[in-house]
Amino acid sequence: MSQGCIFCKIVAGEMSSSFIYQDDEVTAFKDINPQAPSHILIVPNKHIGSVGDASGEDQAVLGKLLLAAAQIAQEKGVANRGYRLVINTGVDGGQSVSHLHVHLLAGRQMSWPPG
């Protein structure tokens, strides 16, 4: 846990959130500023600042983030119509919280190109 990290505090239960999923390695909760009808954040419970900060020892949890996203999409009933997964990295990439997180966006048609 990184002191001062809002996502670490959510994972630890120190801040309230609308939990969708949680296990020993991954936590998912509703985004407080949704950009789609369904907007869920999936984070590793271990503090990893960004994809660029991940190391070989994080390989399993990186895969678990994507598997959790697929499971959540199924459970929320959005998998058949489709959804978008987004990982922002760094300031220019749009990352606003320095804790790796996957955005699961669904419930509307996604446009391309993004950004």
C-alpha cells in the first residue's frame, strides 16, 4: 500500500466505494466520474504506479486484471454487446491516479479514434 494513494485506501477499506469485485489480488469498483453507463475500475491490490512501473513479478496480477474485467463484463450483462478496456499511463496518456487501473466502459457505442 502506498501512503496517500486513493486507490490503495479504497482497496484497504479506508475509503468507501461501490465494490463490484474483490479477491486477494484485484479489486473492482464503480468510477466516481463515469464516462459510460457502466464504468468500472479494476485495480491490483498491490500498489503499482502504472504499466510502466510493473515488473516481471507483476506478470500474474496483470493477467488477473484482464480476466477480472472479462468476468465482470459477463456478470454485468455487457459482454455480448461489447465493452472497452482502457489503461492510461502517465500524464499525456490521461492517467489521473498514480495506481495502475483498467477502465471497463460499456453500455453505449464507443467511438474511434479515442481521445
